[in-house]
Amino acid sequence: KVLANRLSKVIDNVVSKEQSAFISGRQILDGLLSLVRAYLQSSRASILINGSPTSEFSIKRGLQQVDPLSLLLFILVMEGLHGVMSNTVNSGLIRDIKLGSSDITLSHLFYADDVVITFEWNSGDLDNVIWVLHVFHLASGLKINIHKSNIYDIGVSNEEVSSMASRTGCAAGSFPFTYLGLSIG
């Protein structure tokens, strides 16, 4: 609890504005399950400080979900996915979606352990999203639950949706649907 209280004072300086649901003083619109699980699969760990790894140390015990520190660690892990997604969008490998006539664009949203990824409907962008999620899985040990994942479309034929869904293993969703208690579509 002491470590969580101390870390909470600086976490808003470390975590980007896009990942703001659980940072005090921020709102979701402003912008793990466990890193510990990956560490527990090996008995030793190291920390990067200014890009250089520390010497390895043994892990004595893990965190439970009710531990106040576990939420902060999960946020830090998801910051890694945010960084990879942002770099992929900035390099043009995934094209984000422009919202209406505004200058606001959207490529991904995070809320707790839910991830929403939006991109232009094409095979290349889908391949790059799959690649990003695969790299994130290899780095963090966190993997998408395909059985809870859906692909939604706007203005695309049912055949195209079915084709993309079969490539990912996800179900083809349809509008309207409920997300975080809100009806979408």
C-alpha cells in the first residue's frame, strides 16, 4: 500500500494522456492483468533504467488483483501497447479514423482490460494490427481472448466482414451492440 501511494504521485507524469481511466484527476475522454504473470513464468527479472538493464534479481512473490499496486502495473504494461500502436499509426502502417468533420482521429482506446482498435478497412492495416498484437503478446505475455473479440464494420459488405473475421479468428459483430453498458450504433 505504501508503494502504491508513493507511485500514485508520479504515475500521471509517466502514463500518456490517452490512457487516463484510472489516473486520479483525469477522465477517460482525456485521452495488467499482469506484468507479474510474465515475471512469474521465470524466476528472475531485471528492470530497465534509462535504457540500461539492472542486474537480475529473484522474484519472491507476485501480486493479487486486489493489491493496489497491480492496477498501476497493468496501466504501465498497457502504456507499452499504446506506444506501439501510436508508433505504428505515426509511421503510416495503420491508418486511424477521422471522427466526423473534426480534426480528431482515433486509432485505439483502452479501458481497464478492454481494447478498441479502429482503422481504415483494408487487408494491409488488418495485417499490421495483427502484427502489433502479436508483438505485444510476445513482450508482455498478454494475449487477446479471441472468443470475446469482434470485428465491426461501417459501410462494408458482409462478405468482406466475414473474410476479415475468419483471418483473425474473431466473430463478425453487428450493430447495434453494447460496450461498457452503452449501446453503440
